[in-house]
Amino acid sequence: MMKEMKGVCFLFTETGTEGGWWAIQEDGFVDEEGYWSYNGLRPLKNGDDFTVYAEDGSVLWHGIIHQDSKTGAIPHRVIRKGKVVIDNSWKQQVVSGFWVHWVQKGMDPEAWGDLFFGDKRCLVRRKEKK
């Protein structure tokens, strides 16, 4: 059985996430003031069938999510003993200037990131656990 979730795709990030998560805000989950609710936050997962739409309803991208957390990863700069040093043991990807946890395998990271800016409509089909 597949669960369908319609909403807006975006890069979810906040203090403590240590980078952004590609996600959708599922329709119908807003608080009393009309703001998005965490109850509708749906980070994308490996195996999700994901479609992003243009304003005119045409398909901008469709495929199965295959998370790649290695391609293009760069080391973080950290402060050690008062000096900025590169920590090669802590690498992460960057898309449009944002640290991210993964990119779509085989896709240009910047092109992938462009799908998540501008409040684009999307659809996720996810296998439900039994």
C-alpha cells in the first residue's frame, strides 16, 4: 500500500539540525494562526516516489529518492585552540550555500536544490509499513 502526500517541498533547517533536510510540508497541517505545523513535516526518505511540479502543473522532476551523502562533501572548518582548522573527519555537502545531509544520487546538487526553493508543489508516494 502506498501513502500519498501532497504539499510544498522545501529545505528544512533549524538550530540543532546541523544541516538541512529535503522535505515537504504536507497539506492540511497548519496551526491556529495558519502557520505550518511540525505535524505536517515530512523529510524525504530513500525509496520515496517524488514528483515536483512547475506553477503550470507540468512535471519539473520525477524519480525515486536515492540519498547520496558522500558526493561533493567538504570538510567543516572548526576552531581548535583558538585557530580555525579544517576537520577532515567531519564532511558534509553544501547546496546553494547551505549545509545539507544528502543530495539526490546522480543529480547535480545545485539543480536538485533549485527544486526546493520557491514554494513548489510536490507529491510523495511512500510505501506504508505493515
